[in-house]
Amino acid sequence: MMQNVHLAPENNEDDLYSGYNDYNPMFDTEDLENDVAFQQAARTSHGRRPPSKATLTSSMGRPMTGTIQDGVSRPMTAVQAAGYTKAAVRGSSFDPLGQAKGPASPLEKKTSDSVEEKMRQLEKKVNDLVEESCVANSCGDLKLALDKAKEAGRQERELLRQREQITPPESINLDLTYTVLLNLASQYVANEMYAEALTTYQVIVKNKMFSNGGILKVNMGNIYLKQRNYSKAIKFYRMALDQITSSHKQMRIKIMENIGVAFIKTGQYIDAISSFEEIMSISPNLKAGFNLILCYFAIGNGEQMKKAFKNLIEVPLEVDYEEKYISLNEDLHTNLLIEAIKNDSLSQIERERKSLAEEYIMTAAKLIAPAIETSFAVGYDWCVDAVKASHYVELANDLEINKATTYLRQQNFNQALETLKMFEKKDSRVKSAAATNLSFLYYLGNELEQATNYADLAVNSDRYNPAALTNKGNTVFANGDCEKAAEFYKEALRNDSFCTEALYNLGLTYKKLNRIGEALDCFLKLHAILPNSAQVLYQLASIYQIMEDPNQAIEWLLQLISVVPTDPHVLSKLGNLYDIEGDKSQAFHYYCESYRYFPSNIEVIEWLGAYYIDTQFCEKAIEYFERAALILPTQVKWQLMVASCYRRSGNYQKALEKYKVIHRKFPENIECLRFLVRLCTDMGLKEVQEYITKLKKAEKLKEIREQRIKSGRDGSARSRKEGSGDTGGTKGERLSAKLKALPGTSEPYESSSNKEIDASYADPLGPQPERPKTAARKRTEEDDFADEELGEDLLPE
């Protein structure tokens, strides 16, 4: 036994791995290239020839694999599929895979003559029609979806009829029938064919073979709710609720919410409260909590409103929005991953959920604040304290700012200012929002110094707040530095490219700087964002008018009147452009429309009166000049025009009576006296001498007045030239100068200036003045829009 045990040699210097690389030289393949016999066998079939003397046999006495015995080659394997055939002959090539036989023959096509095959094809066609109907519905083609659903119904009935003839009723495909009917009912609802949809749902519900048909009573309840048949809607909701097991918890919650909403619609607030309270006890959610507050508000229960509000702010939001996206290390890969998931679909859902929760809480606070306490301020403070004690603590500051805006809507400006000033020591975001609103308020009050201070505070607190930058640009614009204002507006747009206030103000700034091309680009971009904004459309028309392109200006004004069809200022401007283009008929149409909506615009009245005089319809012109005389009774011009129209139309007696009335009101008017003298002379009246005397007296008085004015002017010029100390002139000279500055009542109509009627009446519903939004300044003659303000939104962005 010990003879097989080999002890290790004592000499430690021997190699333990000796002989490891030794091998039989027969297996050496490196010298095969130099082996002549091997190369000859590889190039010819010499190596494959069988021995010529004897047949090789195995030790068991059977032929070896591949030898030929009795004219048949022994197979390589014992499996027939390996290529062995009895018909193989001596010398046949080795083909174990049967490749020499060529490709296999094609499969035989199954004949479609069998009834079962026809059934399967028809069933496939029905499924395809249902799928096409669903796809058409998702693409918005409701009519095509309904047509496909009807066709699927017809094909399914044909399939059912044929199956009943050849198979027992148990083999009918109920799932297919259920799918076709449900899809048809859904398409009826989408096309607002509620009666047909209810009929189809009834077919499903009444069929006891459909095990889940009862749940569709929810859909029937929804249809009755759309039809405002609330009692039936509640009935079907309750029937569906009875058939849904407690394992479908979310489905039951949604049905109970629908029951509560239906009770609210019918004014049954107590029953609605029962539904919503049950929901809040089982699975509280924001919508049910908010609806519960509405119900308690409707019945005026202040204590229950407080309780419901607390329940609302305790609803778990299940959004760890802030913590998830904060990087705790400087790992580049982790930071890139966080940046990538910040705007993915899941984060968008989280933001929407958080925004919805804040909206519910803000709305509820504004609703119940005046009702839960003796005053709005006390009630709002209670809501703020409740929010601070919840996990919506960051919403408390927004509630405080909203409290200030509510004071503004109540026109309680002092309280609004005090509330906003409380945020001056808060964190930067809240401070910036409060300072922005304070700057806005002071700007509207034309207190530019205070507005500038708070605008600077808002910008310094949050440089990326576009509202703060816009208000800062407004204060700079009001101080006359348009270039710097444009820079602030540009910075606001870099922070928020959709800040429409900044873009509008930038366009106005470029327009004031006479950079018309850049102003046009701004308003065209704004038009792409706000396609139906009347202010933007008007500014585009105004810019094209400055560019002397009246056709484009008319096109934009036509778009504008499609948005504000009753704006008299826009209509009169359109009439003016057509008048400049020489299209009198269109000008007359739009001037008439402007007069119809605002019959006190002197410019429109004057144009219409002149139009009727030019067209020889003086009687029609009288109506407009009489209205002008009614609007401006101290101006003799309009009354002279009325008398002139009577005279032009040949009604001299009326003209004479009118001139006499004018003479009694304006006894020193020379134009009136001249026409009185002419009419009395033509008509042979005795009063002619009296009017001649009065005319001479008025002309002499006018001449004396003109001499006094001239002498006073010459004296003033002489005293300035001689360097005398008395630069003010005498008292009589100063009085004469003052009389010259005012329009004289005795001046004739022809000498009166058009500036006498340029005190334009500002239309309170007219277009927007050219000023930065939120600005409050006096109207100037350069303003094209009147008094409709488009201010910075009070709420922070």
C-alpha cells in the first residue's frame, strides 16, 4: 500500500513544475507545414482511401464507421435523419444534412372554405373595426369612430347569427359582444347622442350573461349628470355603488364624489356633506375636502368650515419635491442625473399636484375668511396661522400677499401697503414679491421716488424676478431714460421669455426711441403669444402708419375691429385711413359706425357734416352741426355752420332766424352780422340799416383791439431792445396780449383755427395709451389709445 506513496524530495532546489510542458511529439502541429506526407494527403484524396487488403473491423467484430460493406456505407450515426439511406451506393458523397436534395417544397395553403375558418376571419374583422374606432376617437375624428363602431356592431351580429347555426350557445364569444357594445355606447357619448348611448348601456346591463355589466351604471349616471337630470344620476350612482365590492376602494370613492357633486347641483347640501365626510374619513383627498368646505359655506356653518379647512391642509400630498432634487455631494454623475429628472414626466405630475393643492387652499382661504370671523382680516389671519402649523408652511407667505391684493380689490390701499411692508424682513423670494407689488402701487399713484426705491429692493432681493425687472424698467422709463428702461425689459425677457408686459413695454420704448423696426419685431412676437390682444393689434397698425404703409395699417385695424367691434376710436381711425387713400365710401361707412357708438366725437361729427355738404346734402349736415353746437355751445363756429347749411339749401327764412339767434348770443361776431346784412338786403327787410350800424361798430371795435395788441407788442419789443428794466409792459398791454391769445368771439368762421376743436373727448372705452404697462400718467396728444390699462399682474410670478 505504501508503494504507491511518493515522498517529496528533500532537495528544495528541484522544480515542482518540471515536465509540465512535456508532450508527445506526435501532437506537434508546428512542423506540419514541412511534413511532405501530410501535405500530400491534404491536397489529394489519398488520405481518404480505404485499405486495399482487408476491411477494417472494430474489436467487437462490426465494421468501422464510414466503411463500405456489401455495397452500403455504414452511417456516421445510428439516426436515420443524419443522412443514412439504404439506397446509398459505393462512392456517394457524404451529406448528413441532405443539402444535395435542394430546398423543401412550400407548405400547403390551408383552404378557407371551412366554416370555422370563416368564423375566425369574421371575428378578426370585428376586432380590427373596434380598434380602428378607438384610434379614430383618440385622433379626434368622432364621426369616423362612430361609423366604425356601428360597422363593428353589424359584423358582430352577423358572426353571432352564423355561430348559432353551427355551434351550441355556450361557445359564443361573450367578451367580443361586450367589447363591441361598450365601444358603441362610448362613441355615442363622445358624439353627444345620449339617448342612443343609454339604450346601448341598457342592453349590456340587462344581460345577465355579462358578469361585470352592473358597473356600467356609473356611465349611465354620468350621462344623466350631463343632461342635468340629477335625481336619475344619483339613482344610478347608488345602484352602481351597491354592485361594486369594497375591494375596489378607489372606484367607490369616485362614485361617492359624483354623488356629492350631484347633491350640490340640486342644492341638497346636507346630503352632499354626508358623502364628502364619508370620503374624508375613508380616503381623504383635496377635491373632496374642498367640496366639503363649499357645502359648509353654503349653509353658513363657520365652525365646521374651520374644521373642514384643517382637514384639507392635513391631506397628505405624497410629494417630496424639494428633497428629491437636492444633491448632497459633488458627484458629477449624480448631479447630471438630478438635472435630467427635474423635468421628466413624473416631476411634472408632482408639480401639477402641488400647484393644485396650493390653488385649493388659497381659494378656500379667500372664501371662508370673511365668514368664519367677525371681519375679513381676522378670518384671514386664522387661515394663515392654520397653514403655518401644517406642512404647507411655505404657502403662508403667499396667503399674506394674497391678503394684500384682496385689500386692493376692496380699494383699501392703506391696509394693502401695511400688509406688504411686513415682508421687508422676510426671505428674498417673499421680499421680492412684496416689494414688486409695493412698487406697482406707488407707480400707479405717480409717486415715482417710492416706486423706484421698492423696485430697487425687489430687484436686489431676486434678480431673476421678471415682474420686479419690469417695474424697475417702468420707473426708469417714467424718469425719461428710455435706453436704460429697454435694458431692464430685455433682462426680464431673458429670465422669462413669455413675460408679455416686458415685451409690450419694450416695444413702446423702441417706438419712443424711433427704432421702428425693432418695435415692430417686439409687437409681432407679442402678437404670436397674444393673437387676440386689442392693444397689440392697435400698436401694429400704428407702427405701419408711421412707416407710411396705410394698406398694412388698414389690415391690422380690420383685425382689431373683429376683436373690439364697438370701439369708436378704432372705427374713426379706420375711416381716416380710408379717407387718406381716397376711398370715400368706406371712410363714410366707418365714420358712421363710429358716430353710432359714440356720437360726441367732434372730429367725426365735423367729417360727416363736411361729407354731406360736399355731396350736396346740406339738410343731412344740419343734424351733425346741431349736435356739435350742443356739445360745444360756447363756440360760434358750429352754429354758423347750421345757418350756412340752411342758406345753402335755399331756406333763407330759417337761415335768417338762425343768424338772429346767433347774434343775440354773440353780438360782436362780425361773420354773423355780415350774413344778416346780406340776407336782409336780398329779402328787402327794414332791419338792414340796424345790422349795418352794428357791423361797422363791431369792425371798429375789432380794429381798436388789434391796434392795442400791436402797440403792446411793439412796446415790449422796444423795451427789450433798449434793455429797459420794465419787461412786463403796462397793465393794458398785458391785458391786450391776453385777449390776443384767446379766440375772439367776433372772428369769422373762415379765420377760426382748427385748433379750436382739438380738445378731443377721451373715450373711456377706447384703446390703450402708449405707456409702459402699470404706468399711471396724464394723457398727451401723442397717445393713440385711451385709458384702458394693461398693468403688471399684482400677484408675483
